Amino acid sequence: MMKALKKELRDSMIRKRDALPEETRKEYTEIITNCILSQEEVKNAKGIFCFVGFGSEPDTRKLIQTLLTDGKRVFIPKTEKGNPVMKMAEIRSLNELEIGHYGILSPKEDHANWGERSDADVVLVPGVLFDKRGYRIGYGAGFYDRFLAGSPAPYKLAVGYSMQVVDSVPVNEFDIPVDAFISEMGIRHFD
């Protein structure tokens, strides 16, 4: 029942997000990028785990390039079909990415520079819906909830558009809330 509800909510929001004009998404992405870079947690981080924007998500490539230029260690998610575990690949250039699993830019197949979760002080978390308590609905595979479970916990910063925020999303015991959410409207912190 909850799985079907999450799928319905996910599909509806993806359609709405996809309908945002490309120029609007570019404008929002610029604001989001600047807001992320202005956060103390990001400024002070040595390592940052960052998703690569996909489809109508905010485009994180400029953010990744800026983080690399600033001397941060940047880790990108790597997933494999049939494997529920998301790995961290450290990159030194956007040229180390290729179209991978799910059609998302990912570290190249021969990538060998892996990191541990403890290498990331900040994790930038994608999602489809975000609620006012810090919970999110992702794409349904559970990669981020598994990745974020346990300790030490990195600072979890969700990234999306303000239109993706709803009052509440259905949650289960495996769902991990984020610490804050950044959109084109700025940052919202959660307890």
C-alpha cells in the first residue's frame, strides 16, 4: 500500500518537475548552486558526496566543478544493477564521468579511486518529494537511505526545487531524514 502511494506521488511530481521550462530550471539551478556554496558546512568540508543532476533535477555539474576548483574531495555515487549498495567514487574531473546505470552520469567503469562514507563531511541528497520534517521520496531503490544509515552521520543536505516540498510524505522505519533542504528559495533546516 505505502509502496503504491509513494509511486503515485513520485510519478505525479516528476511530471510536474519535468514541466518546468528549461530556462526556469537553469535559473533555479544557479541560485541553488550559489546557496550550497555559501553554507558553512560545505565551506568547511574536506569531502563532499554529490549526485550528478539527472533529467529535470537541478544540474550539479557547475557545482561539482567549483568544489573541485576549491580543492574539495568530490565523491560521486556509483551503482550497479542488482546491487543495493551505492559506492563512492572520488573524481578529480568531470571527464571521469560517463553515462551509466539508469542513464545517469557516473564514474567510468574502470574507475579505481573509491572512498568510504566517512570521507564525506557533507552528502548532497537528490529526491523527488521533500516534506517539512526532512523526509524525502527518492526514486524508489533506497540507495540513499541505506547509504546514510549508521554512524558517523555526515551532514545531509537535500537539493531540489521549492515546488517539490509537500507537508508530509509517507515514511517507514528505514527512511532517513535530511538535516536541511536547499531550493531556489534558500535553505530550510530541520531538527
